[in-house]
Amino acid sequence: MNYQSTRNRQICVSSSQAIAEGICSDGGLFVPESFPTVSLSWLAALEPLDYRSRAEKVLSLYLTDFTPEEIRECVAGAYAGGKFSGSTPAPVVTLQSGVSFLELWHGPTCAFKDMALQLLPHLLTHALQKIHCGKDALILVATSGDTGKAALEGFRDVPHTRILVFYPQNGVSTMQERQMLTQEGKNVSVAAVQGNFDDTQTGVKKLFADAELCRKIGEFGCMFSSANSINWGRLLPQIVYYFSAWCDLVSAGRIKPGECVNFCVPTGNFGNILAAYYAKKMGLPIKRLICASNANNVLTQFLETGVYDRNRRFFKTISPSMDILVSSNLERLLFDLTYGDGGRVSAWMKQLTETGCYQVDGDMLEKIRHIFSAGFCSDGETKEEIGRIWREEHYLCDPHTAVASRVCREYRSKTGDRTPTVIVSTASPYKFAPDVLSAIAPEESTGGVFEAARRLSVLTGTPVPKPIAGLENKPVRFSRVCTKEKMTAAVLDAARKG
């Protein structure tokens, strides 16, 4: 299987090259030339397997230049050795109301990004060997909160890699920031950027496209790569947990073999829900994909009207990982729904860059509406949902998961759709302890983030995850703050460290 650019189908590379480069030289994103399809018998054979074995089966359909032994080694390195708590990395928890939560936050950084970013370093290491580039990968990451820490932890001291994470100053939660600033490892660097996530993400994309900068880091023995979901090696592992969740529901008797489910996904950069779309495209029985947004509801507007307009007020919310107005992975969906028309996709992306807005035609919008539903909620509604779920279900969730839960309830009420539904739970509530605590016990004085975590644990009888409890006394290692214009200097410093 080869991979092509969303903006130029003439660009064609192997999966190893796509993973190593991260983003296409023309600014487009790598996508498979064709998607594999699976049968109900293939799904039936997948159901009795554990998560690692399911991952091997799905990955092997896409990584055709990897041997079965290499894929097995990568998967074992990612999901074995106690990195994830519990009996499976991605358990499905079904509440008394019948709604299920796919918990993706049992990894070392307590966020769903671990599901892919524990695997990507292994894939990238093999990819670098296969393309014989002779250089270290300098991995640039723009994060709205969770990706940064997960990438830093995943690539910590991985040979032939260096990683630099940029995050928006004052644009992530206190706990997310502390996770990044205390990160251990000789090959890691972190810098705050003055601006919001969109400024940070746009800045990183410009760095990738800077030919002179690429030449300079080459002199230090480096080539650029990415750990954001623009990298196919980040997105591919996310497809796995949708297959796994469906199999777990069958195994538990919640659905029948072949029965469709809905997934409701909180998303900002559109990567997590795009992985679900690809799973549906492959043949996983999915009826609807429900896209949940916070007050930065650019995706809700697009999926309902066909108009993508980032020219709007930017909100800092209690669900900061979704505080995004430019959703990079939407480009991949547009490419797929235009049957690979890179010219149309390129034109839309050009309009977005130049005017901040583009609009798809009626036929395209009809295709989108056939697959996706969308909704959003405010911070107040998010807190109400956290409190409601705790009171009625005795289930504790973080603000991002609560956004999805609220949107899901509104969708079901509006449509009457009673299809079995899985809400994708993307982070531990303890990563946002002050907001979660105030949602379930408004009378509590939250104090600092660690005191809030302790109070939350006492009130709910749930344990503070070890990766979060251990942060309180870790020394801060990074303090760099830069403007968008000074990001290049941070990159050169990271390249020199090797």
C-alpha cells in the first residue's frame, strides 16, 4: 500500500516514508491510495483477540512494507510492560443508562493520545531504518494540551529522535503544562508560544515548509517529522480502538454480531473522529458519527452548513484540547469525499489560508450530513454534565468527555435515535481536577491543582492516577517562551542538542 498527498496525487510514497516525513512537501497530508475493506467474518475472528492482537491485525492492512514480526514488535513495545493500567489499554464501560464510554486515558500521561504516541516511536524507528536516511528525526509538535506530554513521554530517549513541543502560553490546563515542563529525557525540549493553539499549529506547519530551515537542521544530522495527527503514523493507531470497542460490545452481549453502533467523539483537530470515519469506511458497522465541540464550534458549523469559517472569536475553555479553530485533519475527509480531487482540496486550503473561510458545494454537504451529526456546548453546560453524570451514574468524567456526553444526549433527544452509542472518553478527570471538583461539589474550595485532585479523590472514592500524583514534586525543566517569529530559533537549538 502506498500513500499520496491530499493536494497532489502524483506524490506517492511507502508507509515508512509517510511516517518518517510526517507531512507532504506540498503541505498536504498523506493518505492511503486505497482503503482496505473487512468482512463480518474478519470481524468475528477479531472479536476473541486481546487489544494487542487486534492492533496487529488492523495495522498489517496498512503497513505493507513492515514485516509481521516488525508490527508485532512495535505493538508489544507500545502496549506491554505495564504502561497502561488495567487489563486492557482501552476498556469500554457501560453505565446503567445503557450508554457506553470508551476509556482511552489509562496510559502513562492519562490521555487518549497515549494510544497512538506509545506506538508511533516504534513505527518511526523502523521507518527511519527502512528509508536509510542516515539522519535523526527532529519531531515538531504543536499541542493544545494532551498531545505534547504524550509525545514527549513516547519519544523520551528513543534513539535517533529529538523532539520539540510547542504549546500556547496560557492555553492549556495547569496540570497539562506541568506534565510537559517536568518531562524527563535527554532528547526533549518544550517551548510556550505567545498566542493560541492555531497560532502555534500554523507556526509549526510553516517550519516544515521552510526549505532553508530544513537545510540547516540537515547540517546537524536531522530531518523533520511530526507526532501530531497530521502524521499518518499517529492517526493509524487510533483506528484500532474503534474496532476494539465494537468487538468488546459484541463480547459483552451489548450488541449482536454485525449490529451498528454510533460513536460520539469530542474533537478539535478532527483526528480522533476521522479515525472513526476510516473504520466505518473499512466496514466496521457504524451508523452515525457525532462530532462534539465546545464553544469553539467551527466544526459544528461546517458539518451542518458546509461553511468553514475560522474568522470568529476564540474561546479559552475548560476543555482546552478542543480550543482549535483550524482543524487540520478535515483536509483528509475532504480529499476522501471528493474521490481524491487534490485540486479542489488545495483550493479550499488556499482559501482558508488567505481569507479564513471556504464553503463546500451542496453535493459535498449532503455526503457529510449522511455520515456526521454535530453539536456543541458551553463551559456551564459542560460542568452541568459532569455533575449530572456523577449524581445519576456515579461516573466521573473530564470536561472533554462531558462535552461529548452532553452533545450525545441532545442528539438522541432531538432525533430519537436509539442506536447503541459509545462516547469516546479522552482524558482522566484528574487532569482537570479543579474544574471537575467544582462541577460535582461547587461548595468546595479548589485551591491548587494537586489539592483539588486530593479532594476529588476523597469525595468520589476514586484514586488519583500515579502519573498525576507523581508530578507534584518533580522539578520544572523548561521555561522558554517565544513569539511565533522566534520558533525557528527554538528549532535550531533543539537540532544542535544532538
